[in-house]
Amino acid sequence: MASEKTKPPNPTTTVRELSQLSSQRLKLTLRGGEEGLDNPITSPRIQKLGLALAGYIDYLHEGRVQLVGRTEIHYLQTLSAADRKTAIKQIFARKLSCVVITSDLKTPASLLRNCEENKVPLFKTKALSSVAITEISGFLEEQLALRTTIHGVLMEVYGLGLLLLGPSGIGKSECALDLILRGHRLVSDDMIVIRKFGSDRVMGSGPSDFRFHMELRGLGIVNIKELFGISVLSSKTIIDIAMDLVRWNPEQEYDRLGLDERQYTLMDVSVPLITMPVAPARNLATLVEVAVRLQMLKSQGYSPSGEFFKRLDARLKPPRSSSDEAWRL
């Protein structure tokens, strides 16, 4: 089966990566502290500086994005100039990653000066605090999620994330190309980056440098985006089903009834696994589409195999005799 390479625990991102967040709702603007753009961010949780500015800095955590909103700015405006400088200076006793001022509020001069002196990037955004928290948290949850890399092909078929597994040369990329021609979408070929969200979801994406490329034996490296357009690509998808492509072995028994329910585990999250024998006479892309449709039915509580055997059992049961009916009465 596929091999995994797990990233070291506690992944981090940087303030620079946060500053490059493409969001129409956020639009961060750097106002100072540019020398600290490589400061690490280690937690997806956002912290508001209200209590810290009031003097309680015990729970001021390093490695988090610090938020300054309307409440904090109004509080600072109630202080004298000297008290304002003291309130702002004390928060820099901790190593802050960065500070974000929301609602396009005016930046206190003392805050800007301390950010410059301590190499803490200071950003402004027109977004409300609630919007900024949602956008930044979503970005950081993805960046800081535990991850692993796996060899295979990841497709989006009928809206479900399909992970194609199997040995090199089995035909994963060719199958993916056929699926693309049928209107389905490619996420990544060859190397897939797997991220874990919560306790029951794994999301797959491709390496940013090679996301649109595919290796086809006899043709070499092709750029799917240039060949078919952006509409056949998906940047990421939740993995809903895995399919292991194996070479047909006439001496081996394969599931013919659809009752063999197996699981494939990725980062302690299990998804349904189908073992698909590959032979020259089999139309693999069609079988993949049918497998995904079956999974969609099963997710809705309907199992074709289970329904078939239920009806079969009903037909095989002996009819009730008249004496049995009389006894029941």
C-alpha cells in the first residue's frame, strides 16, 4: 500500500505567510515591524489584547496572532498619554508574533513604535474583529494542521474526494486522465499532502509547485491546466473514499457481492476502501464512477448489496402453513 511521510509534530507558519493571505474580506496592510515577518505562529487561536492592556498579561500567549479592536482602542483613549505608553509597553514583555488592528481604526503611535522596536509586525484591516478572527483562524487551522505526504492520485468525482492508490505503473494517472475527460476534477497527481482537521476529517491537496502537472508514460510531464483549463482542477478536497488498484490475479478471490467493507486509515481517520483489480478488458474510469456513486448511496443509508440479499432471504423463506396461521389466531 502507499507509504506515508509524517511531518514533525507541532507545525508552524510565519507572519510572512499570513501577510500573503488572499482574502477579499480581510486585506491585511503592513504598517510597521517589517523585520519580524519571519516570526513564527504556532497556534490557530486568536487572542484579543484587552486584558493584557489592562495589566493582566499572565495569559498573554506567545505564538498567537494578537488582535486590537474597537474595545481596545477606546480603552486606550481613556488613558493619559503616560498610562497609555505603559499599558502598551508591558505587553511586549512577551515575544509577540504580530498584531492586527481591525475596523481601520487609528493606530496608537506608542503601539507602532513598540512594534518597530521589538520587531513585531503590525497590520491593519478594514474588516470587523469578528470577520478578521474567522478569516485568520481558518487560514491558520489549515497551515498548522498535522500533515503527511502520500503517493497516489487525488480526484474530485461527483463532489467526493477519491484517493487512488496502487503500485507504480498500475495506471493511476491514466485513470485520472480518463476521469478528467469525463468532466471530473484533478487535485493532485503522484504526491498528495494530507492534513488532518478535527478528529474525523482529512483533506488532501497538491504541492504548490507541481499542483497542475501529471506524469504519463510515453508522453512525459504534462500541464493539465494548460491542456484542459482551470475548470478541471480543484485545489483541495476532503477525502471520502480510497481505491486500491491491484493487478488482476486469476488465482485470487475478489469481492463479488459488495459485502466486504474495508477501511483505509490516514492519520487515525478511516475512510471506505475498495480494492479494484486492474485487467486489460476492464474500463477502469467507468468502474471508478460506479464505485463513487455506490458510496454516495451508502452515505444516504442505502446499500444495493444489502437490499439484494434482504429480498433474496425473503424469497427463500418457506411459506407459512395454514396451521401456523390458525395457531397465531
